[in-house]
Amino acid sequence: MKERNTKYSPPLREGECTRLVHKFVLCVLCLFGATPFSSFAQAIYAENQIPARGVSIDYVLTIKNPMSHLYDVEIQIKGIRESSVSVSMPAWSPGIYRIENYARNVQDFRAVNARNQPLNWEQTDKQTWRIAKQTADDLNVHYQVFSTLLTDQMADVAPPSIFMYLAGQKHVPCSVKYNTPGGWKVYTGLERRGDRYYASDYDIFIDAPAFIGSEFKLLEFETGGARHHLVFSKPNISMSAAQVAADIQDVVETAMAIFGKLPYKEYVFLFKVQPQAANSVEHLNSARISVGENDFVTQSSYRQVLSTIAHEFFHLWNVKRIRPAVLGPFDYTREVHTRLLWISEGITSYYADLLLTRAGIDLPAEYFGRLGVLIDSMEHASGRRMMSAEEASWNAWFRSDNAENTSISYYVKGELIGLLLDVEIRARTKNQKSLDDVMRYLMETYATKGIGFPEDGFLKAVETVAGSDFHEFYHTVAQSHEQLDYNRYLRQAGLTVEVSLQPASIYLGIEFEQGESNSVRIRRVVANSPAERAKLDAGDLLIAMNDERLTFENFRSRLHSHTIGETIKLTVVRGQRLLTTNIVPVEFQEERWQLNENPRPAPEQVQLKKAWLRIQEETKQGR
């Protein structure tokens, strides 16, 4: 999953048209009656295909009235001989480490036998229904699911929130038939045979989202022996279609170069076009990527789109195949904790930006600039001395009410660990090995066997590849609260992290936003700050300063009319109470962390950097 940070389609650069024509295979604008893709091969390993042993599970999803926001779901269950069966709705979705309790949107549940006679049932917990069969008959389960992702324009099908599973039978192959309004077509990563889409088990089934509708923009390209389909939910989105397809193809080919081949025959990029982009999620041979309506209009926003695409696509290997052992097969009933999400998400983020540089989309200087911003972000996180990367991973399922002061992002910390680790492996092995080799080792040792790696598996893989002890490194960067020693490692690549002080300013220690009646609402109080000492709290409304009214617009100017060390009287609304407090601002000089290149690097530093970034003589921006 890619948390929304926040990429444009600039005009074609001189000399670029020939490359785009060569690489761009197909661009089709479908306004009405889009033609469905004939067959999407599933990216699964033979080891995961388990015989059904007489049991069959087939789903039917019917959309009768899109404006009701209701899916009608039928589960056709055959071959179960027990006197009772249980069906459950997942509580969460793989890739989104948050309990959602999808069963809350289930309504009109019922079950019938093969003769369409009603069966007795009871709900045994928040997400499970037990059905009394009484006989060995087959049965059908019916229910409705309310979803705001179903509109009059399309169905954005998120399978974990719609399809229940048969307890104890998640390994059984299954299929789904989509009954849709006239003219609506289905776009998904599942294999299609006839009017059904097939999966070798439930995990794979719900790992294949679908777009269903009649108005989509479709692009397509082929590379690595596989077809790639780009489906945009808004047909008239402003973009340079040829460039978008070519850039994504470059990302795909650059990632493929790390692992040698693509583990699928077809891949689907599902782009949900919204007013503002939200989170995106990876899948086994597809990705659902959220983009803003104008994200292809400026260079910076388009670049962010490409970074999101690279992140979700690299998940194809890291998480969907290379994964901690607990992340599959899945327990959908509860939180599944691991201390390794900084690897699954953070190192994926590391490769996302690295892929854009290796592909020539970013210049090395741009890449280093972004790494500098990332380092600065890490060093301004209030929880950086209170939470390790492993602790942040473990706590992903819940967020402290004081998270602003006590937590860190395992995405950010993990990306920086990946950076330092890659450079250190290269330096120790004289550029003969790298983090690329570690990822290939994990793929070969675990993923190709259909299993995840144990909690210590990543460290062991690093040590096996590098041929040296990384315990101290691993403990310091991933398990401790210590500051990352950037320069110890990055100087080996001719890079230096430098810290400068910004001009002194008056400081209260609050973050604020616009509140009711144009007041100033405190969003966050920084620990050990003047605001904390003045007993201010998040949610307080600041309405007056020295008995004169405060507004959201005049707050900064009023504050800066005072001097450091001067006592200021604040009037505060807290709930139904009117309070006053005195605050004494202090001088504050913000640190700014930057990553700079050594202007006179040693030959070995130059060679390490070239091998690391795969620096070519040209980049896209220079063609």
C-alpha cells in the first residue's frame, strides 16, 4: 500500500516522440461499451493450487440498481457434508493494516438448500454466520452489501468488503460471475473463462479488485512477454496517453531488470480518478491506484503519480511474493502483527524512487534532493527517539491519540534503512553485491516455494548475500531508538548529510488550523514546548491575545508583534469553558537537513554510485 503523499504529463520533450511511438502499443478511448480484456492470467505459483476434493464455491454478484449502493451476493456451495457451515466476512483487507469490520454493511442475510427451502442460521460473532444444514444438501447463501463505491457510473469492487468465505475452506478454488447493468463491462486481474472469473483459492480471489462500468479510458502495452492494461475510471482525464504508457512501461522494465522476469502474463493497473487522490493498494497481478483529476497536469503531481505506480508495482515482488510468514495465508478475523512492515512498505518505497532514477525519469540530483527531504522529515518526527522501525511496524494496526508526539512512519524510516543498507552492502562487497541481490535471494529462497520468511529471515538473507555480520547494523537502524548515522554509510557513495539552522523565530510549540467562527484551533501541542507549559491542549480554540480578538488570518501577525520572552495572555475556549493562560514564547531555530554530493568524490565512490543508480549517459529529461 502507498500512503497518499502525493505525479503530470508535461509536453513531449524534443527527440522523445520516436521513443514513445516505438514503445506505445495501444491507446483506446472508450466512452461507451468498453471491450473487456479477453483473459487475465493469474500470477500464482503451482504450489498454491490445491485440489477442491469435491467442494466447490462459486459466487454471483448482481448489480440491480446502482443508486441503491447495494450489491446482491450469492454463494453457491456444493460438496459440504457437515451438518452446519459457517461463513465469515473479513475484518480487514490485505495491504491495508486497519480493522474495518466489513460485516457492518451486510444486510438481508439468508440461506436456502438445493430445493430453495429456507435454512436456519445464527450470527455467532461480529462477522460470522452459522447455517444449520440438517441434511447433506448443497446450499446457497444470499445477502446484500451496502457500498458507497457503487455509483450510477461504475462499481469499484473491493472483494474483501463484499465476499464472505466458507470457514475452513479458504484453500478451495472458486469463481465469480458479475451480473451487471446493460453495457457495463468488467476489468479485473482474474482469469476469465466464459462468463466467470476464476481463482485457485479465496486469498487470490479477494486479491483481485474490479472496475465495472461503461465509460473508461484504456491504454495497453506489452513488455517482458506480458500484456499490461491501464484502466482509468474517468474517460476524459487530461493526459498525454502515449507518454503515460511509455513511462509506466519504463518503470515495469526497470523493476523487471532486478528480478529477471515478470511473474505474470497479464497485469492490470486500475486508476480510480477522484477530485483528490487517496490511498492506493497493491494486488497479486494488479494494482488499484488513486489519482487526482489534475494529477497529470503538472510535472510535480505527475511525478508523484509515477512514484505511487512504482511503489505499488514493486509490491508485486515485495509483499505479494516476498513477505513475512504471517502475511499469508491470511487470518481475516483479527489484526496480524509483524515487526517487518518497514521492510514490506519502507523498502518498497525505497525502490519506488530508485526505479524512477534508474529508468531515467528522475535525474540523480533530483533523487538526492528527494532523499534529503525524506531525511529532514525523519529528523523532524517527534517520535523518532521513542519508536523504532520494528515498533512502528507492530503498532501499524492502531494509532495512539498522542501519535504526533510519539510515533514515526515505518514507510519513511524503512525507506531510509533501505538506502543505508543498500550502500553498506555495496561498500562491504566492493560493489559485487547489493540490496537487489538480497531481494532476489528472498524471492528464490521463500517466494518461489510459496512461503513467507521468518522474523529473522531478512537479516539472515542480508548476511548470506553480503558474507558478513549485520547484527549490529540491523539492531541500530531497525530495533533501537538511535538516530540513523547517515554520514557513516552515505559517504561511501560520495554523499553527505549536512544540517543548517534556519533564521531564529518566535515559537509557541503548536500546530493550528482554522476553527469555528474563523478562530484558531490547536491541532497539536508539541511535547516540552511553551504551549505545553501553558497547559494548552489539542482542540482548544484561541479567540483572543492580550484581550484583543484573534482570527485565523491575523494570528501570525499578532504573534510576531511580540518578542521572545514576553508574557502573552491567551483566551481559550475549551468545550463549554472559557479559560485564560499566560504563555512565554521562546527563540527557535529550525534545523534543515540536506543531502549533498561530494564535489570531488574518490574513484570508488563514483563507481559505487554508478552501480547503485545504474547511471546511464542519458535520462529522459536529457533526450
